[in-house]
Amino acid sequence: MSFWNKRPARPAGTDGASAGREPEVAVESDSAADASAILSGDTREDTRSLGVLLDAIARVSASRDLETLLDYVVDSSVEATGAERGFLVLIDAKSGKQVVRVARSLRPSGEADSIGRDSQYSTSVVKRVVESQEPIRTSVQKDSEELDLGNSVFDLKLRAVMCVPLTSRVNEEAPGSPSPGAGGSALPRGALYVDSRAATRDFKHEDLALFHALAQHIAIALENAQLNLHSIERARLERSLEIAAEIQAGLMPKSPPEQAGFELFGWYRSAEHASGDFYDFVKTRDGGVAAVVGDVTGHGVGPALITATAQASLRSYARVLGDPGSVVTMLNSDLSERMDDGMFLTLFVAALGEGSELQMLNAGHTPPLVWRAASQTIESVGADGPALGLMDDLEYRVGKPLTMEKGDILLAFTDGLVEARHPDLPDRLFDEHGVRAVLSDQGFKGASSRELVEALAAAALDFSGNAREDDITILAIRKV
């Protein structure tokens, strides 16, 4: 499902609003943290957007200075969306009036700075968003459209306006959570607002997705300010990590693509909120699909940032570079500049075309296995090069093509699967023997890719008592 569905706005009836053409209203879907909505396909822009968002997560988790944090997130909103001004507006609980908490503008140098809190902005847009809890993204082309939004839009000659409500998905989704006035921590009502007078400025779908995510972090920061001293650190970290997990889950494929002659299925489970593992089905330049499994050392927000960067880059490079070796070489060059010493990414890529041959590249990853239906045997896929991020000048090349016949299965997984530990016997691991046993059993039964992956995941989790010391990712490709 897409991140935003659009429908006409409800009339605000304030600030000179008239019944005319309504601005575009973005309505939140069932997954407000679907990070794939932020991705535009441009590697540089996607990396920057994900960096802004994950940096906001880190700052909300660590910052003790609320005012500095709010300035930073509003600055990030202005800079990331290319707006001229940004406002954090809160609704006074007693009077119901709008109170500007933070007001920032973009200097010609590209840096954000404070402006007067009495600066004029569209109060009617903010009121409409706060009351409806529906984000607004609109471009104004005519004077009549300015008046539809309010007198201030007309007076300021604004050409682009975007506003999102401050929402707390924790309180919205938790059963029995306190409502405002019911005691406990209630989120202040308000909105995050940006605008621009530039005729060339047009806020995009990706801008709104990123803007909404940043607004959630302001909501988290304001909630945290209301928590007592003993719980504030834990609450900030927990919520930030949950959002990081939601972002990463949004980057994972919602469903496997259809590819003639093949059946695909993937599954992952993180050890913590955020994972250093990922899998993806990437479209290639020739119209095929490349199945990818990656594993960054460690788990948590740091490795999650690397996986997000790697996924965004892979999706872009695969569309313009036909050879998987060139794609991985380019990705390694990018990651080597960003990864700290001691961190690296193991990666396995299998490019599927129209025939029965798969082009494969194993960059230091746990060796995948191949079930041969005709002989009922299992083969292992060796490495074609070291992990990514260790040396920036490596050139990767695909290994020997894999020919698959009907019923054959290619199984790729991360080391968290084979290293699943028995709860009562610490020295006993699920190991590759456990993987081979399930693969043989399911392959002999003629199981589908999904049935194999689910059986393997269930066997490993049952073996470990559902405990996970490391992230687990499994991907299966079956020839049909």
C-alpha cells in the first residue's frame, strides 16, 4: 500500500478561507513509517534523506536539551524539503490559541536561522491540519487558490505550503492509553509547517513522507519532556528504536515479485529493534530481478543505517548497470567511505533472467545452498570476493553461472540462522547441518519457496527457544 492516499480537504472556514478549489490533503495509510515512500530512486537524494531521518532518531535518543533538539528538527525539515521557512506551532491547552514554539528560515548561504515567533504564516492551514489530523501538501498557482488557503497565504504570496500534525503513534495504537486530560503523558496538540514563495518550489511526495517522519520525532521529543526524570531516557530510546525498526521494515519487500520460471520468498527477524540484515528483490536494467541478501556486522541503529544506504544504492545501480559485478563494485566504493573501521557488509546477489541460468556473486557471505531435485543432493556456493567496506578499490566479478532445473532450490541466509543457539546446551548451534536437514526434507516433499522458508525459520526458532542472539534472514529461489 502506498504511503499516502489523497482526497479533498475539508473546509477550514478560518483565516479568510472560501469555498473553492481545495488543496491536496495527504491521508495517512496503515503504515506511517513505510520508509520506501521516502526513496525517490536517486542514490544521492535517498542517502541524504535516510541520513537526515536516522540522525534525527539518534539525536532524539541522546539529546537532553529540548530547545536545541526542536531547533534542529525544524532546521532539518526546512533544509531537507527545500522550503524557505519552518514553524513548530503548538495549541495552548487553555485558550486554544496557536503558539509558535520554533520559527526558522533558510539563509542564502543554505543555513537555517531563527526568525521572529510573531512572523506571519497560514494559521488556517495549521488549524485545518490540527483539527483533521490530516497532512496538507499543496502548490498555489492562482490568487483564488491563495484565498482558499487563507488571507496570510495571499498576503505573503506563498507558492508552496506543507503542514503535518504532531502525532503520537504509540498513544494512538496502545489499548487503554491516556487521552488528553485523563492523566499521564498527553502529547501537546500542534503541527509542523513549512512554506516557500519560490514559484519553482513544488513539494514532492517524498518530501511529505520525510516531513511527516520528522514531525513524529518532534512529537517524541515533546512527549519525552513531559515524562518524569526516571523514565525519560528509556522512553526516548525505546520509541526511537521502534521507529528505526518501522523504517527498516518499510524498506523490506512487501511481497516477492513475479518472475517467469521462478518462485521467490524472503523472511527476516531482527535480534533487536533494528537489524543489520536485509533482503531485497531489485529490478535490473534488462527487466529481470536480482535477489539480494546482506548482513552488516552487529545489529542496532548503526548497522541499520548502513543497510538502508546499501538498499537505496542497490536499487539505483541495478537499473543502470547490467552486470552484478559492476553493481557490487560501485556499492563497495560508496560504503568504504562511510563505514567505520571494523564494520563490513557481506552480500549475496543472484540475478534472474528469462532462462534457467542465474548470475551469482558472493561477497564474503555465508555460503548459500542449492537443492538439486533430480539427484536429491545439496551443493554449496563459494565466495567470489571479500565482504564490502574492507577495501575501496576492489573490483568484483560474478562467479560461475548457476543452471537450475525444475524443482531446484537456491537457499541464501545470514549467519544468524546457523548460529542459533540451544537454550539448554550453549555449545550446541543449529549449524549448517540443521539447515541442510530442513532443506532436504522440504526439497524432497516438493515444497514451495514460502513453505521451505517458513519451515526453516520455525525449526531454527524452535531449536533456540525463540531466542535470537543475531538477526536472521532467509531467502529461497525455486525453479518451477
